[in-house]
Amino acid sequence: MAPKSNDKPVELMAETESKKADEGKNKANDKKKSKKNDNPDIVEDDHAMSEEDRELKERLETCVSTLINEKSEASVTTQIRLKALDVIVTELRTATSSMTSVPKPLKFLRPKFETLKEYYGTIGESTDKEVVFLRARLGDVLAVLAMTMGKHAYCTSCPCTDERESLNFKLKGAKDYELLSKMGDTAATADDNLGSWGHEFIRSLAGEIGQEYNARVIAGADPDDDAAFADLLGMVDVIVPFNVEHNAEAEAIDLLIEVQRLKNVLKLDSIDENNYRRVCLYLIKTADFMSDPDDYAASNTLHLRLLEVLEAAYELYHKQSQYYDALRVALRMGNDDAIPDLMSQCSDPLMKKQMCFLLARQRINYEVEGDDDEEELNEIIGNEKLSEQFLKVAQDLDVTEAKTPEDIYKSHLAETGGFSRRREAGGAVVDSARANLASTYVNAFVNAGFGHDKLMTPDNEWLYKNKDHGMMAASASLGLIQLWNVEEGLAQIDKFLYSSEEYVKAGAALAVGILSSGVRNDADPTLALLDEHINGDSHIMKCAACTGLGIAYAGSAREDVMELLLPVVEQDNSGPNTMLEVSLAGLALGMIYVGKCDDAVGGTIVQRLMEASDEELDHSHAIFLSLGLGLLFLGRMEKAEAMLEALRTIEHKFSKTAVIVLETCAYAGSGNVLKVQEMLHQCAEHLEEDAQHQMAAVVGISLITMGEEVGAEMALRSFEHLLHYCELPVKRAVPLALGVLNISNPDFTVIDQLSRLSHDPDTEISQNAILAMGLTSAGTNNSRVAGLLRQLSEFYNKEAGHVFCVRIAQAMLHMGKGLMTLSPMHSDRMLTSGPALGGVLTLIYSCFDMKSTLLDKSHYLIYYLTCAMNPRMLITVNEDLSWRPVTVRVGQAVETVGQAGKPKTITGFQTHTTPVLISTGERAELGTEEVLSVSSVLEGMVIVKDNPDYEAPETDEKK
């Protein structure tokens, strides 16, 4: 029913309209207020503040008014002004401890910033003690206010007239405090305490110091001259210890790097046994980013800052008597000269043994002399017990039984059955010689290091199922089956060294080299047995002997071996096989002197390349000669400059390839962005032929970025673009580059990409992708990759070349029955083993022209992978090196650099009892406090000792 009267609703409507009008006026007034107020975070409305805040605001305003003597009262003396300033200082200092919000005194004082600045300018240059103290303290207050109010150097929206105001006020204040100290006022000088203004102020000031330092250098100041930066360095000397003491080590290091005074970190007393690990870890990780492109034009010593950072970490570890960690850093710098010093200074016999295990893993040819345990230490460095330990792990994991190639192929699981059923069905007969050759390699890699198999060791029947180079590969496979076990291996190989078949004899010579890979033996059988063949007339024996020496002595830098091989490189016969011998000898020299920058080897290889005829440079194996030169300078950056210039003078298309191979090897693992850009630039040119240098550039991108996560991720994105927009030669190298980035690390997305490429219509892309799948999953037994490879063997069952590639990939996947890895990175991914990377690169460069290498007669180059093969086990041992099973946690490694407190270093871990297997990207830590490890990194052989502070948990008697 409708209401009788409309009076009330009308009244209500009128009232609502008037309310709306009032609200509109209020909003308009608010807008006007907000326009007047340039700083929206300043509280304007007194009603919005609590009583306490209003009181604080009034007190601060009164103090400012007194300080500047707003009313020009004669009674306001310097003493009164100082008291007013004291109140402001006290309020600011006590409030800056807040971490969650802008301190209220700072908020209330911001509107007074310009007023205080004007007053500061009117104080003048008086030398009266009280006035100087007033000026110094006001300078401090203005420096703090300028942190939020001042104009910054990076400000672009306004016409900045006075940059780095906060720093400028602080520098003026510092001068006044210095003047006071000269006047003898020590109490006032003690007030110049930067830390009392809080962390945020220190952080802001450190940033401005860095900017000011750079500005002065650009203006022409000499960075090495302390006098030009005395005022800034004075503050740095206060800020750095403050940061270190307050767990901000990362900021302290950053500031020292910014002002190029990193060596000062060694003078700090605040770095002790409690925090040196955090400081050193940050320094080591920072080193990855020290290849600063801005430094290149300014200095010939391109990685000076990189070495300076690592040198600082080395000295800190050394100072704390952490010789094992100091050795890791020395090896990262490539400073082999530090090894004797560290070994002689280390008095702990257990740490010495642990250091020797690290040298053995890095394949460093060092001999301990004048030590009580000299013999035992040299045994460890020579890997003499490696085979014994490996077999013991295999026994513990119950994988000692030999496997046949058919156990790997699993033909019975295939949809269309094995080769036998296809033959019965009238399918194409597969090239049996090629199939047998593939089985030889699968058998050798799967049973590597186990000392027995089901093809070669029972009798010689399998040997004669191959022909020529197949026989060579079969007899050489004995070396891989007996890997690291020199004594027993030689006994089995010896009979083949005197065979009437030249290929069998050559294979046996190669087997001797493979057998001794990374193992030092007093009798030195490899050199004794291969010496005669290097100087012999037989071509195949020469090739086998060169390869065998390269594998056996990789990384040893043995001069007697160099003297054997140099004449082979220098020979200038015009025979058809000369270039093959020269290239293999050059590659062997590169492996033996990997990363050593030896002038004799480098000069000989470059000279040979410069004197080579066009026909020789067109040879399919010439690239191995340039790879040998590249390995010589592996990771040595600018030290390769002279050789690069020499290579550029070669008037042949091969010159481009040789230059890129050398340059990418020299910058391997450096993460150098400029070099990556150069390589991408090489790929931009659209070439259908003569594009081998582009393939080398693509692989080079992986080489440069490997070991550095951000760079590797960016490289993966770049490869996507290369696949979309580049010509075939570039696309063919992309799978190989993906393999180099993920050695023994079957990342899901990478395997997915390679699986797609393995079905590419282009033969070479698909073959390279198949081999790359093997490389990325090497030694992991990854079931997904195993399934993909089985499918590929069916898909390409009529393509002999493809099937061979699938078999080699399967051999790598099941390498050592899953107990080995090809990854050159070790010691928590901090170190890269030169011989290991060299072995992988030999396989990669073989794939550039697979028809002439792996699918032809040079398939034995696959055995260079032996240099990269290492057990991926963690064994904990007692002081006498006997096994001691210990509980460990194994999980995905987590980056903890610069994080506060003691963050977890692994995630998603499982608890095991040693021995355990550790995959790429995983990390282990002790799961019990009962023992302490001598090594800071749990990898390989780790010595553990009883923890003297351990207290066994009390058993609950009530139960």
C-alpha cells in the first residue's frame, strides 16, 4: 500500500543531496591539499596522527625553529642550537632501527630539508670549535635526510644541479670532524660514527661512494693513486668492517670491488673462523661476473679483476689454514705453482691426502717430494687405487655381472622385433660389419672399468667377426673394459701387441693408452710400448699410437711425450695420410698440454697450419689440429691473442674455423658476454656451404657459457632463435651445443628438444641430435632417454648411419652401468677438468663431418671420451683409507650465496648410507654429527674423522 504522505522521503532525499554536496566540497579541498603537498607520504592531517606522533612532530618542528632561529631571537646561542640539534640527532638515530616502515622523524623532517640546507649554507667557514661541531652534526643530519630527499645521479626527470647530496654533506661533515680532532676535541670526533645512523644510510652512502669514485676516474684520476680518493677511502675503511661485523659481507665485498680496493679485505680483523666461509663463497661466485666488458678497452690484462677476486679468496682460505679450499681456488685460477707451497705448509696428514684426491680428480701431474707419507700421497695422485675402489662400489651396488649389447638394445621390447625377425620378414639386411662395430663400442662402454665382459674377454672369437678398423676398435675395447687397472689389463692386451694382423696390433696399442687414462704407473708402460710405433712406418700404427698417448697422458704436460709427438706434427710429406697423422698428433699434444699455453707446442701447431697446402687444410681431420691448439689455451682467455693473430694470416677459408675454435676454447667457462655476441654475429650470415666456422661458433657459445647458470639459460634461448632463422650448417651444430651445455645432465626440456630434432628430415641434424641425447644422459641410465633411443633404433632401422649413432648414444647412456659420468665440472661445479672437456670436444668436433670421421674409419676417436669418464660415487673413508659407511643426505643443490643465517644447501634430499651415487646438479652433506669430513665438498673419496664434541643421544630408560 502506498504511503499517505510524501513528506519524509522528500526530506531524506534533500538531506542526502546536501550530504553529497558537502562530500564533493571536501573532496575538492582534499585535491587542492594534495596538489600543494609534493610529498604524499608526509602526514598533513593532524587528526590522522596519534597523540604521541603529534607530540614528536611538534618537538622536531620546535627544534628546527630553534636551530635556524626562525624568530631571530638574540638569546639563541650556538650552545642552544647544539642542544636542539642533539634532540633531532637522537630522534633520528633511535628511529632508523625500524626495518618495516619509513622512520617517523625522517617523515616529519622532510618538509624542513630545504630550510635546513639554506641554514647550513649560512654557517660559513668559522673556526670556532662550537660552530664547527654544529656544522659537522648538521651535515650528518642533512646527509641522512638527503638519502630520501636529495637528487640522485641517476635522476633524469628533473634538472639535477647537485648530484650525490647525501655523500657531499657527509664528506663536508667528515672534514669538520677532522678539524675538531686537530683542535683536540676527541669527544666530538667520536660522534662521527656512520653505523649509528642505521643500515639503510650505510647502504645508500656506499652506493654514492661507488658513483663518486667512477665519476672521478672518468674525470682523469688515477685509480691506483690513493691520494685522489683519500676522503672516499676513509669512509670505505669504516663502512666495510661495519658491514662484515653485521653479517652484510656481500655488501662489503661489493663496495671494495666498486672502488677497486679488494685487497683491503685481507687486512680486516673482523673476518674470522665464523664468517670467512661466507666471504670466500661470495668472492668465488662473484668471480663469474668479473669479466667486465668495460675493462677490455682499458687494459690488456682482460681477467685481472677475475684473478684479483679469486686471489683474495685464496689468501683468506690460506690465512685460516683451510688448505684444501685454498687448493680448489688455486686450481680454479690455473695456478699450479701454488700446489707445492700449500702441500709443504699443510701439517695435517689427513688434509694432505684429501688434497691429493682433488689433484687426482683434476688430473694434475704433481709429485710429492720430501714428505713422510710421500709414497702413499703419490699413489693417490696417480689414481693407482681407483680401479679397486670402483670395483668395490660396483660390488656393493650389485652390478658386477657383465652385460651384453643385447641387454642394452632390448630388441624384444621393440614393436617390430629385432634384426633377426626383420630378416626373416624379407626386410633389408643391415650392414653386419657396422652392426658388429656398434656392438663393440656398446660392450666396451657399458662394461668399462669392470674388467670382464661377454664378448672380448672370454675368447678371441668376437675380434674376428670384424674387419680392418672394426678389428682395431674391438682390440682397443679391451683397454676400456680394463680401464684404470693397468697391471691386469696389460696382461690381457699383451698377446694382441704381437699379432700378425696390423689392425689388431694397432688396436692393442690404443688399448694400452686407454687403459692408463688418468693413472700414473712407475713402470710407465704406455710410453715404453708406444714409443717404437710413433717412429715406425705403418700409418695405422702411428694413428693408434698418437691417439693412445693423447688419452694416456692427458693433462700431464710430459716433455718426453711432447718430444715424441712434435716430429709427427712437423712432418711435411705429401702422402695422402700425412694430414691425418699430423692432426691426430696435434690433438694428442693439445690433450697432454691442455690449458698449459706451452710455446713450443703452440708454435709448432701454428707453424704447421701456416705452411699447410690448400689440399691439407681441406682435409676432413684438419679441424683436430686447430682443436689441439685450442685445448692448449683452454680457459686461458687473452693468453691466446698472439696465436689468434698468427691464425688470421692464413689465406684459406679454414682460417676462420681455426680462429673461432681457438677463441672459444680460450674463453671456455668464462661467461664472457661480448664473446657470445661475437659468436652469434658469426651465425647471422646466411651460408649454405663453407660454413664450418659457423658450426664452431654455435658450439663455442655453449663452451663460453657452460658452468654459469644465467649464461647457460640465455644460450638456450639463443639456440631456439638459431633453429628458427639460420641456415642448415648452423642448425646442424645446435644439437651438439645443447649436448655440451648439459653433459651427463638429462634435463627434461633439453631431452625434449633433442628428441624433436632427432626426427629432422636433414640426416646430419638428426644424427647429431641422437649423439647429443647420449651425451646429455651419459652414465645416468635414464629410462626416458633409453625408451626414446629404442624407438629411434626402430624408426631408422633401414638407415645404417642412424642406427650406428643410436647405438653409440645407448653406449654412453649406460656407460659403466650407470656408475660413471662425463661431466667435466666437479668440486661442487667450481672446477672444470681440462682433459675431460677436451675428450668431449673431440667427439663434438668429430660430428661436424660425421661421414668422414665416426661413420668412416676414424670412429676410434670416440675413445677420447675415456679422458672424461670418472666414477660419480661418494665414498667415505677412515684415516687409513679403509671404507667407513656414514649416513649422508643427497639432494638438489641450492644456491646459498649471500643469504642470511645458515640456509639449507640442498632440497628434496634422500638419506643414504655411503657409498652413494651423485648426479650432476646434486650435492651431498653429512647426515650425522658423529663424524667430521676433512673436505668441504662431499664428492669422490672423502676422508672422515670422529667428531671430538659429539655426544651420543641418551637412550630413554623409561621405555
